[in-house]
Amino acid sequence: MDFAFTEEQNRFREEVRDFLEGEIEQGLWEPSCDAWIQGYNPEFTKRVAQKRWMGLTWPKEYGGQERSFVDRFILTEEMLRYGAPAACHWFADRQIGGSILKYGSEEQKREFLPKIIRGEMYVGLGMSETETGSDLASLRTMAVEDGNDYIINGQKTWTSGAWFMNHIYLLARTDTTVPKHRGISEFIIPIDTPGISRIPMIDVTGTEAWNDIFFDNVRVPKKYMIGEKNRGFYHVMEQLAYERSGFERLMGNYALFEALLKFVNETKRNGKALSQDTVIRHKLVQLQVEFEVGRLLMYKVALVMDEGQAPTVEAAMSKAYATAFEQRLANTAMEILGPYGLLWAGSKYAPFGGMAAHSYLGSKGYSLQAGTTEIMKNIVATRGLGLPTS
């Protein structure tokens, strides 16, 4: 089987690399771990928009390029390889725009998609709630009809990108008389709508990547409901497949991987480079092999998407694999660096800006974000292998 990219795709990859290397050479930003969710840089997002790299797969009539999902995965792979600060546009471009494109009204497409493509619309993800765990269908935020509006009350937690967003994607219950999966609807809401407030959530890495968001009698016009009323849960299941399939699950800490490889080649112990230590060599070779397998799983997802199918099983498989790889990478970095790996950014003795400590602390949550590993395995078992549910 030929896994090679086309000449056009290879040229595109080089174009993206040249752009990102030029950005770094100009000192516009430095590579960092988890920059896709924590790297707030509106100026970078604007420059990416000027390259016309947002909405890459969308129809040209809405400003897209109608390129393949493989092309889009090439772009995201390189963004993550260089640790680019892409958090402002990541969620809108990765999944919310696609949801609007598939289920939204023509008015919504005309209003929102051009804003995303221009790098002007930052969208936080309002899905998770307190006390509901991984059972998204048990959400309790309510949206009650009132004339031409909905009145929304409730709370969202772990709202991704909440501290810099100007819109929030929201799942809310619109019918309490039907089974819980059938009474949920989707909304896209400007964050400055009266009645919306937030509380920062400082995670273990010291980063405010998530917030608690509160809705107190928030009046939302019906035109901001995405798709059919009470069908939101089914829409979001497809959307989550796109969220779980991205390279960020494999390469969120690739900047650490590259820095670690450079470190072992340049650092000597007893007159020999660390890369000549048999144990260290085996650890890094194992990681490289696992990384290449992960890449193939990711591009398998892209191929399924290019065939017009929802990559539910493929995304679950790649997400479960990739987050485990990220955790092993963090553990390996700490084993090689020893006590120095514990040093935080700002310490003059911290290797490569404290990325190892950041990655190690952050990695503990990777197997929970966007669905736990146990849920991913259940999806593969039931939907992929056809195994019984009990």
C-alpha cells in the first residue's frame, strides 16, 4: 500500500513549514506544549486567516477552499509540530464551523462562517456540566421557549477557551418530557449576551484554559439554534468524532518531543552524548515508532472523512491511542531529565523552558478530555467490532 502524499500536498506542507519557521525566526512567538488550546494569540490567528487556511475544506461560496481533509490534517500536523499558538481559532475551525455548515440555517452560514475564516470568531465549547461526568445526555442547563427567543439558565464547566472567546457553543435541554438523549438542542451565542458570566478555572499547570460559565435568564433569539430542535445530542456525537480525531491528541506536546531529541544529541555524560546510552536510545526509538503508528491512525480518519463518512470508530481508536502516547512521552521526558524535569518555566535551570513539567502535569487529564479512554474503547467495541453492550 502506498502511503505517500501527492506532490501538491508535499508542497503545501513545505509552505506551512516555511510560514511557521519564518514566524519563529521573527520572534513572533515561541513553540510551546498545548498551544492549540492555551496559545492565545489573535495576531497569529489573523496571519493564518490571511493565508486562507481557515475553513480549508468548506465550500467556496462561504469563503472556503474545498480542499481535502488530508490537506487540513497536514496543516494541523505542522501547526502542532511547531507548537504554534492557534487557540483563538482552533475550535471554531475544527468543529463548530463544520457543525454550522452541516446543520445550520443559511442565515447562520452567511453570518458565522465568513467570521471564522477571517479569524474574527473565537468559540468556546459549552458541553460539560458539574455532576454529570462523561454522560453528556444528562446535562441540566435549560432553554425554555419564550416567543421568538429561548431563556437559558444553567452552568457549564471545563468550558474550553472560555477566557478569550467571543462566542460560546452551547448544548441545552429544550424538552424534559422525552428520553434524555432526545431533548437537547445546540446554540451558538455571542459571549456579551446579558446574563452570561464566568469564573476562571486554573488547572494544575497554572493555565486558565477552561472556565465555569453561568447562564442567568439569558435571552437568546431562536435564530441562534443550530439545526433541528431536540436533535442536538445526535448532531454533537458526529461533531465529537471530529474533535477526537485531530492531531492535537497525538502532537499537543510535540514541541517537547523535538526538544528532547535535540537535548539527548547535544548533552554529554562521561564524554558521550546521552543519545548513545542504550536505555535512552531504546526509550526514544519506542516513542518514535509509536508516534508513526499514531500518524497513520490520524490520516486514516482523514481518509474516512474525505469519503463523506463520520469517523466515529476511527476517531475513538486514534484518540485512545494518541492520548496514551502523549502520557508516555511526558513520562519518558521526566525519566531522562531526572530532577531537572521538575523545574518550571522561569527557572534558569529548566530544560527547554519547563516544557517537561508542563507536559507531565497536563498529561494526566489527556485521557479524560473529549471523552475518557474507557468510552473510546466502548465505542470501538460496540460500533466497530459489533460486540454486545452487556
